[in-house]
Amino acid sequence: QARRAPRDMKFFKAFFRSPREVGWFVPTSPYTCKKLASVVMPETRRIIELGTGVGNVTKHILRRMGQKGQLLSIEKDADLAAEASQKFRDPRINVVCGDVADLVDIANARGFGQTECIISTVTLALMPRDLKIKVLESCLQLLVPNGTFVQIQYSTHLKKLIRSYFPQSQMKLSAFNLPPTFYMVGRKTAPKAVAAVR
């Protein structure tokens, strides 16, 4: 509990620096973090995490990964990114301080142009619409066929937009979170037109 308090305070400070980026003033609950990371399998080779935060989801991803897995974790807040880099002394992870608007460039530069899983805790709902679309298009581009996309959110209003990119996405509720939260899990299917949904 004593170790957790400083991490939560860093998250709290990050929220007040950039509330639209962080989304909520307390980290995601351990229960929800486990649920988000549950899509990772020991045989999964490349995973991208959007929004490292204080590393609560990150640690569960690393626990589920096999020894040959590689995790690219992207965090926009410089302080949180530096903290995560110090915290995770694991050769399987690369923490990058960067913007999800540059996701494709960041991923390609680090050999993640074809990834099997993307787990996103960035606040998609608070982004301008053109950035929402860019992030979803980037995720779709980077995923291999049948690759998995996970997005946390605090309401259901983006369900239609996310399903236009990941048609078979399922929305799930995590009640053991403050506030109770939803997350969507989908897979990359055959290409389809999405312009009408925009």
C-alpha cells in the first residue's frame, strides 16, 4: 500500500497537467487491469500498449507474455514514461515517450509494424474526432489479420465508431473500477469501408 501511494500521486499530478490525456484522476483498478491484459497469450510475440500510465496494466501484460514476447508501451506524459522506464527492468519492454497521433511511425521505427495485440487505455472519447479516427485507423493498419484490439472507455457512446473498424467487437463491463468502466475487445477482420460512419 505504501508503494502504491507515490505512484497514485504521480498519476494524480499527470491528470491535472493533462486531464484530456489521462481521462480520470485515479489509476485503473487491478481487477480491470487483469481483464484488459487477459487477451495476451504466452505465444503472443508483439504487443503495443497505448497509455503506460503508472504501469498497472503493463505489469499484467508482462506477466502473461512469454519469454519471446515484445511489448512496446507508449506514454505521452514524460514523467510517467520516465517512471515506467525505471520501474520495468525487463528486456521484453520498450517504453517510449510519444503521442498516439504518431503511432504508426513509432511502431514502424521499432519493428512493430505487424503486431498481434494492441491494448489501449488512452481516453479516446475525449480526443477530437479526427484524432479518434486516426488512432483507430493506425491500430487497424498495425494489426496482423485476426489481431486483437482492446479499448477501455467510461461510456458506451463510441461503440458504433469502434465497431466500424472492428466489426465483431464485444463491449464488456468492469464494475470493480472507479468509476465503473467499459472496455471493448475486437479483432481485425477483412478490410471494409468505414467512411459512412465518420
